[in-house]
Amino acid sequence: MSANSNAPQWSSQFAFLMASIGTAVGLANIWRFPYTTGTNGGGAFVLIYIGAAFAIAMPVLIAELMVGRRGKQSPPQAISSVANESKASGLWRHMGNMGVVGALLVLSFYAIVGGWTMAYVPKLLSGELAGASAQMVSDSFDALQASATTVLTWHIAFLVLVVFISCAGLASGVERLVKLVMPLLFVMLVLLVIYAANIGDFSAALDFLFTPDFSKITPAVTLEAIGQAFFSISVGLTNLMVYGAYMQRKTHIPRSAAVIVTADTIVALLAGLAIFPIIFAFGLDPNAGPGLVFVSLPVAFAQMDAGNILGAIFFLLLFFAALTSAICMLEVPTSWLQNHTRLSRRQASFLAGVVAWALGILSALSFNLLSDVYPLTIIPLFADMTFFALFDYLTANIAMPLGGILVVMFVGWAMKTEYSSEELCISEHTLGFQLWLWTSRVIAPVALAWVFISRL
């Protein structure tokens, strides 16, 4: 078995689970899930999303964790080590290199939205939006985006926090944060659901989320649900492979993956139950798209008693979710730099953060100074995309599904089954292992290939 004895380890299985759940639980759950559900018909979308999370995204998650733990290094080195052990081609390591680049790209624009969540906490808490009309709230959000200085300031503030926590190390930084923040995030979300049930139209929300209208199931809705499940669990860019490298040998990978996917799905559903009762009670449009959280919800908060406090708590929750995911994104290039150079962890984290910040400038200016700049007009698919939209599309619709295909193909076909069996703690002759192998070799790659080709 290949291993790196110098690799750090999680202090406990609880720490690993909190960190991994924190990676999965992010803006995709609390910001993206509600608006994609709203724009794709509600219950039918939710049903497909849950199925995709367990049938397609979870095998990719298992694959990333097992390769990470077996290789005990950054994703490219871990993949190269396992490939060498299995007598497979060394070219597989480029899958890990793609993950490093992808993680930096995602972090660069993810930190923009993370900065918005930070900006909204004082905006709501100060009462700036108290009693505001829908137009006033919309104008406030437009003004935030239109100011290059404001967007860049919050972008930098978010990244500084991420780098600071990463520099502190695995135990003192990442573990300490997730052990505190993740339980707090769950408590805050449950309290918001209870509050929404009391002041909102909870029955309408339940009906919208859990009563599927099968006439609304179209190929486009199915693709969107699979893509949301994949993006939500944060697989495909080898993010969780780096956390897998810190796993203890006694940690059961399939069971841990099931806990992570279940927790991620529960948070997404709770986010829907916290948001949609308010949306329906105030007569707002669930089909509002990306502005659902930053425009529609503040309109509702503005009309509530103590809405400024509730709104601040909601955006603090959103900020925590963004922060824990961003830390894992930074961990991928940080571990790569440590494996390839003589940089200390602090130096590697700082350098990776600077690269993400530099890339993020283009995304930040996409809403103001560069709003009319479309860098790839020569390619029809990307002709009307700003830097922010381009980075988002390249990672969510190309890099993540392509990375997912490569990861499951690697563990299904290139990695020796005896090593897979050893990492999964399942005999390769059992029905459970054969089902997992069949899923990794055929079902998941075909489903992801469909998503990938359709997006193009």
C-alpha cells in the first residue's frame, strides 16, 4: 500500500466528517439549490436531485476519498502513486492537475459571492433595508455589484479569512473552524425553518418541494438536477481527494460518503424549507433565479418584525457555508505547492490565495468595469459570457463532470480491484463491491458523459 508517513491526519472521524460535510455544504445548497428548484418546477426536480446525489455523485465521492487516502499526497501525486502501484499509465496524474486549476478557478469567483454574503450581514443588521420596497432592495444589490471598489473589498476580505484559517494548519485552523461552525450552521438552519414555518406558508412550501409534477420532468430538468447534485456535493475537481489524504485507516469510506451525501441533501432541503415558506407568504416569485436569495428574500425580511436580525442571521449562515467550502478549495492548490516546492504551509496557502485573488479580479470587474467584456466571443458557446460567467461555466459544466468521469473511470478500470477492495473494506467477491464497481465503470460515467455532452 502506498502512503506518505509525513502526511497530516484528521484528529478524529468527527473532525473529518465535519470538514467534508463543510466542503459539500456551501453556497450550492443554501443559495443555488432553492433557486434551481424554483426555476425547474419544484418537487420533480427535487426527486431527481436526491436520486442523482446518491446514485451518481456518491460513487465519485467514494472514488475521490479512496484515491486520496491511498496516495496520501496532493491529488496529482496521489493519483500518480496509485496509478504506479496499479501499473497504470502515469498520464492519469493530469486529472489531478486539472483539479488544482479548477479549484483555483472556482475559488476565484466563489469568493465574490462569499463577499456578497459578508456585505449583507451589516447591511441587514444596520436596518439599511428595513421597510424597503422590492425596487429599493433590487437597486441596493445592483449598487453593490456596480461598485468595483466595494466588490473587490469584500472579495479580498473573504479570501483573507480563508487564507488565514488555512495558514493555521489542519488541526489549529481547519478542524477548529469546522468543529465550531458546522454544528452551529445546522442549528441556525433548523431555527430558521421553525421560524419560517410559523410566519410563512409552510404547507405551500411542502407541497412545492415534495409533491412532484411528473409532467415537468424534461431532459433539461433532469440534466439540471444531476448537475446540481454534482456541484452541491463538490466532487469532480478532486477537492475531497485532498481531505481523503488526511483520513485515518480505520475510517470506513462508503459509510462516511453516505453520511456526507445525506447531510448535504438534508441541508439543501432545509434551506428550501427555510426560504420557500417566506417566498410564498409574501407573494414573491419562486422562479426568481440567482436573485432569489440576494433580492427576493431581503424584500421579505424588510417587511417582517425584527426582519433585520433574521436577515443578518440568514446571511451569516450563508457566509459560514461559503467559508467552509472555500477552505477545502484552497487546500487543493496548497497541498500541491507543498508537494512540489519547499514552501511551508503558510507560504503555500498565501501563494495559492494570491493566485485565486488575481483571477478573481476579472470576475469581480465583470459586474462593473468589465461588464461589457466577453473574452471568448470567437467561440459561439461562450460568446456572451463575461469572465465571471465563463469561469462558472467552465468549472461547473465542463471541468466538474469531466473530472468526475475521469475519477470513476480511474478507480473502476485503472486501479486494481484488490486495492479498491482494501480501501473500501469490502471483499471484491461480494455483491456490494460488484455493484459499486459496475456503477463506477458504467453507470456514473455514462450519466456524467450525458451531462457533459449536453452542456456543450
